[in-house]
Amino acid sequence: SCPRGTVPRWMSPSTGSARLSSGGGSPAAWTAWAASRLPSPLRGNLSDLLVNSPSGGHSARTPGPALAAVGIGTFTMAMDGSAVNAMLPVIGPSLQASFQTMQWLLLSYTLTLTALLLPGGRLGDAWGHKRTYLAGAGLFVLGALACAFAPSAAWLITARVAQGCGTALAVAVMPALLTEAFPASQRGQALGAGGAFTYLGLMAGPTVGGLLTEWLGWRS
């Protein structure tokens, strides 16, 4: 295994758990805080990825921020994808849409995401993985804004297609980003952590979607 580097101030050396410092608002600090909520085996592996650097020094590839950016993005996209399930009973009557039409709200996102994964990976190879990831994240955010202001079911479904396109671009290059950022000895852990953020988002989506719908409405 790689030698342990210097422990940041927001890491507790006595317990190995992560916590945010008083001024810790960086993506790496956010990821460390999220890692502290994971079960202890996963928490230890993710903390090692954030703290340890290859060859005993700080890597020029800055693997910690790369994992933070990928983790936040995949968590948010996965959560948004599953949160819609809890909102369907409210969205349909609000837009005067039938149950069959609302099913396309789910299918449009899933079909677009599935269809564009391979082209998204090819685009990342040709255009650059980081650039493709940022373009996908930006398109996802624009689609989310369009969903929030949708006046009709057709508008909402179109916005979900845009979100599916953005998610496909980001998810397709996520493994490549982590592979480039981490040394060979840590790539397995990094890819596993990226997958963990995805499934945490999928699990949190229905609960978060239900609470947002109850408190702020489905457009939130």
C-alpha cells in the first residue's frame, strides 16, 4: 500500500473519521465529511484515498479534488434520477397529465442515458475527459432548471431528456477521470468509491424527493 501522507486538520488522527473544519468548504472537505457517514470499512478506504498521495508526496494530479468532483456530481445525478419516482403522484395532477404520459417522464431520462453512454465515452476520448464531464454537468443543471419552470408535461419530458444527455456525458467519463487522477495502486478503491456515491444517491433520491415535494413542492 502507499505510505500515509500528512493528515489535514479536518481529519481526526485519533479516530480516523472525517469532519469539516470551521473553514472547510472545499470539495475535498465535503467529501471527507460525507465519508464519515459511511460504514467503517468504506470510510477507511475513502479516507485513505483522500489523505494518501502516491510515492509519499503530493501528486500533481490532485486525486482528492478529482474524487470530490466526481463524487458530488454522480451523487447528485443519481439522486435526481430516483427522486422523480416519489414526485410522480403530485406532478401528474399539477400538469394535468395522464399516468401514461408521466411514465415517459421516467423512460425519457433512462432511455437517453442508456443510449448515449457509449457515444459519451467516445466524445470524452476525443474531446477530453474533464471537458466532457463539465459539459455534462452543465447540461444536467440546465435541464434541472428547465424542469423547475416546466409549464407542461411535454416541456418537462424534454427537459428530462436534456438531463439524461448531461448525465450520460458525465457518467461515461467518470472512470477515466478517476483512472487518470489516481495511481495504479489506488484505482480500484477510487472506482469503488465513485460507485458508492452513485448508489448512495439512488438510495437517498426517493426520501429527498418526497421531503422536497412535501415542504417546497415538486418544482424544487
